[in-house]
Amino acid sequence: MQENEERTVLCGASSYEQKYYFNEEFSALPQRVKDELKVLCVMYVEEVGGVLTLEYEPDGELEFKVTSDEADYLFDDIGSALKIKEIRRDKSDLLESLEMYYKVFWLNEE
């Protein structure tokens, strides 16, 4: 990815601030999808810690971005990777649909 290419944040959650964020630019998504994203993000940070954001790459691929404070000795790097792998497996239909939505409505792909 080139430096000047921006990612678009879909949503995220922080275990430090105990907050959930949803990008209102995606308010047209069905409420069921928004609710599922909230549960996904909040459950992740409850189990693993740190901060999780779901971000679209410039090509429309949805990425999981995880950060944690250096002083957070409770953050579990291995658990994080395993949890993301589990989410990708269990929520593959949702994630593929979100990528398709972004590519069609934001990138104007067919």
C-alpha cells in the first residue's frame, strides 16, 4: 500500500476507553449488520484487549487493525491472531458482503 492511499474505517472498539465507534458514512447499512459489527468488535476487545478497527483498504478489502498500549501486559498477541482467524471463519459471509458493498457503492465497481 502506498503512503498516500487512505484507509476508510468502518467501525472499531477500544478496551481502554470502553467505547465502540461506527462510521456514520455507512449508516445505510441494515441495522442487523450494524448490530452484528458492534457485537463482533466489543466481544473481541472484551476477550483480547487493545483496540480493534475494521478498515477498508483502498482496493476494498476489509482488514482487521489491532493496536495495544506498550504498557498493556494483559494484551494477548497470540489470542488476538487466533480470535481474528475465528472471526474471519465464522463471519465470512458478513465480511464478504461488507467488502462487496464497499466495492459497489464506494468504489463504483460492478
